[in-house]
Amino acid sequence: MKLRQWSTVGLVAVATVATLNTVPATASRPYDPTTQSLATLGLRHGLHVGTAVNMDALNDASDPQYRRLASSEFASVTAENVMKWESLEPTRGTYNWAPADQFVEFAKRNRQSVRGHVLVWHNQLPAWLTSGVADGSISKQELRELLRKHITTVVNRYKGKIWQWDVVNEAVSDPWDTPSTLHYKGFWAQNLGPGYIADAFRWARAADPKALLFYNDYNIEAFGSGNPADDKTQFVYDMTKSLRAQGVPIDGVGSQGHLGTQYGNFDTLQVTAALKKFAGLGVATAFTEVDVRSQLTEGVQAGNAEEINPRLQASAANFSVLMKACLAVRSCLSYTVWGFSDNHSWVPGWFDDPPEGLATIYDENYQPKRAYQELKSDLIFAGPPYVLPRIAPRPRR
């Protein structure tokens, strides 16, 4: 499905940082912030605006626009898949470092910071690991040692090259899970108990004393009931507070920011309040995987502007809410979109009943959408006294 006819007319062209730096403002040609990249505009506030990077798309010689935008528009990058365990160690004891190394080298070449994603997650694990636990050939004690070895090996390899690590990802259940009371979920909790979370942070810190270590999860953009039994944000807040009290070296909490235009979502002040409350624990925050999907009704797929336009406007509003909240709280260090173009979005492949899409800030032809323009506007018009430079924590020992 192509979205050519959905592009907003008259959008400002994207200029590279290199080009901007060679064209000084003059009286006859005044400085024009609308020609600046998201990276440049974000760094005015010390904020890294980043993207997840699909290495297949990056290496596709027939699609040079992807590489051009990935290298010029963003100040930080996150590997979409190549740093996950199943990709790094598909066969036990044999690592495939090449794609992850290439990704880190790409970031270095373009002077981009790197968010390492992800050290511990219950998904995208190698088959040899999960099957070994299932058939009893890997004991619980051995599993814990394998996790320690994995974290230590990966973090050591990229020591000094990673700004933020997502150490533990999506460890907490949702209210619609069974049981409905929030709890620690997934492969690692089931096999090692919740203590693996503190262990993971301690092992990561031992391997790299300087990287910022994050817990990362979805549906934690704002507080709800305030009851940790059914309010996931409150549960993660209490978990973070407890880990800090135990001396666990957790430096930040990442809110993924996967939103949908069919939901109510939150306003800027609600999200700001949540970020401020986490900041009160002494941790940094970040939006780590932002996208805003919409249902692809028959009218949307047929190109009906009356259905498409409200979705594009709602998407822009939701991207903007998260950006404005991040700008308002100095401990919010980065804002990462999970892919930047609809032709390389995970959403259509995952949400197919009913089909969903339109989740990113560029359309399938790399034309910036209204969401891109709103993010740019937020960055241009933000400033003192309410938006001040970022405050990054020292890595907790």
C-alpha cells in the first residue's frame, strides 16, 4: 500500500547538517530554523532526537534515501534488531558481531550517540536458550550464568561506544494479562524470579562504568490510578524506587511511547507530571520507541481524505505531546522514534487484525508528515524559562 497521495503539500525540504554548517546567516539571507534537522534543533536544548535503524534498509543500495535521512536527521540511533540476543548469538558460543559492529561504526562515522538495545528481554531470544530451558538441559543455575555472561560479553565489546543501554526491557505485565494484577512477567521472571533485574544492572555496570543504564517499557507515559496493582506506571515507579534504595545502578527509565490514534492517550501536562515524578527519584528519563499508529480502515486504504486527515492530525498531536513533555523536564535526555518512514515500520506486520499503520513521521516516499513538522516546531519555539538544557546523571555505581 503506497501513501503517495497522503503527503502534505508544500513541506519544507530536509537539509543535512553538513550543508547547514556551510551556509551562514546574513542580512539578506537570515537564519531559518525550519531548514535545520531534528538533530540540530534538539541539540540546542541538549536533547538527542534519535531513531531506530533497520540495518537491511540501511544497506539497501536501491534505497539511498533511508541512509541519507538516518545519517543526517538524527542525533542518536538505536539498533532495531541486530543487538538482540538471537541476532548476536544464534548458535551457542558463536557470536555474529558483524551487523551490530556495522551499526555502531555507522553511528561513529556520523557522530551520533548510540542507545544499546537490548540486553535482557523475554522476546527474540535464541532458540538454543529457550529450548534448553524447556527440555531441562539448561538448569536454572546455568541459565543465570548464561545471562551474566551475555550481558558482560556484549557490554564489554561496546564499552565506551554506548551512551544508554536498555538493560532490562518490558519486565512488567499489563492489566489485561492473566492474572490481571500487575506482576513481573516473561521468560526471565518465570525461570529466575524478579531478582534477575537487579543482577542485570549490576553486571552491566561492572562491564561499563560510564554508560547510562535504563529500564525500558511501554504504557508508562503517565500515571493512572496510582495503585500498583493496576497502574503500570506506578508499578515501574515503585520498582525503580526500590532498586535505587538497594543501591542498584539504574540510571534511567525509558518510556517507549507506542501510541495509537484510536485511544484517548494523554495530554502534555499528564506526561510531564510522570517525568517529573521519576526525576524525583534521581533517574534520567527518555522516550525510546515513539510511534503513533492508526487503524487502516477501508476508507483510509482507498485514499479517503476525510478519514486520512484526522488520523494524521491526531498522530501529530500525540508525537508533539511526548516531545513537549520531554522538553519541559530537564532529566529527559532523548526522544527516539521507532523507525522514521512508513515503508520500514514494524506496525503493519504486527498489528494486522484490524490492520494498522501510518505510524511514523515520514510517509512511504520519505516525505515528512505533519507529525515531523510539529516535532520541528516544538524544538524551534521552545526555550527559557520553561525549557532549559538537559541535566544528565552520573552513572550510578
